[in-house]
Amino acid sequence: MSSFSMLLAGLGNPGPKYAATRHNFGFLLVDALREKLEGRASAGLAPVSAAKGKGDMWQARPVANKPAWLLLKPMTFMNLSGDAVAPVLRFYKMQPDQLLVIHDELDLPLGRMKMKFGGGNAGHNGLKSIAERLGTNDFHRLRLGVGRPLVGETADYVLSPFTAEELPTVSKILDAALKALVTFARFGSGRATEQVNSFRIAS
């Protein structure tokens, strides 16, 4: 049995070219969680090498008296996210229902987020890769809305940076998502799902 209760995998693309893009919303949340836990002795934040070059990974306790999580940023590029996620689950003898994937979501506007377990992949190549490598869609997802472009190609849109006008909303979403992750760690997915799905940014 694994000593870790959850694998939190934030999706994105490696390298400075993609750092602040919409497709890297998952990376942004993992980094925000690491920053929140850094310097907190009870969190036990430390790098872990078992991703074997296919991802950057850390162990941490989002809640001090609860089991530790693994925090993963796949470095395989989005379309091959499963090549990083699946080996980690296998190595630590974790099940797909111990996986929480954070990803950008075109079908939600910026400022909204949703949490769900299982379901389809809605054309998201990172989710598709993970589902194919695991042989199941039965894992948790935290969907961070980015909306759809009014003009132009979707691929160009998700690989473009958030605008200056969008950044305050991005910051509020990251703060709210961090609180939801703590709720997940403390009380489980049910309470966290209620918290996430009812979130609205105050006008």
C-alpha cells in the first residue's frame, strides 16, 4: 500500500515559452500550492525523483495531520501527459481513483471551475493521454475555466498567455482552488466538489 493518499497532477507544457499560457493552468496551481506549503515544517515539502525524468515531483502534506500527497508536473508536453502520470501511479501502487488531474477547460469561462470524477475528456489531449495510459476515465479532475476564443484557432488561444486584464481573475481562481485542495485533503472529494462547483467570483 502506498504511503501517499493522492497524486495531484497539474497539466501543462514545459519551458519558459509556455509558462504563463492558458494551457498551463494546471502547472500554475501546483506551483501555487508548493509556494503555500514552502517553509511550513508540517508540510514536509520535498522533491521526489520517482518520476524518472518525465516530470517534476514533490511530496507534501496539504493538511498537517493527514497523509502526504504527491505533486506532479509532467514534463512530457501536454499530449503525452499519461507517459508521466501512469508510471508514478504504478510505482507507488496507487489506484486511478487516487489521482486528481488539474487542467484548463474551454467549456467553462475564466472565473469558473468545476470538480468531477470520471466522464469524458471533452477533446482535452492531456486527459485523453492519461485515460489511455491508465485504461480508465475514472479519476478526479479539477477543471479550471479559460473560456473559448471569440476569434481564431482554439490551439493558438490555449497556447497564448493570459492577458493583463485576466490576471486578477486568474489569481482569485488560484486562491479559491488552493482552498479547495485543502478541503479535499481534509474532508475528501465530496466536500471539495461542493466548494468548487459553487464558487463564483464576486462582481
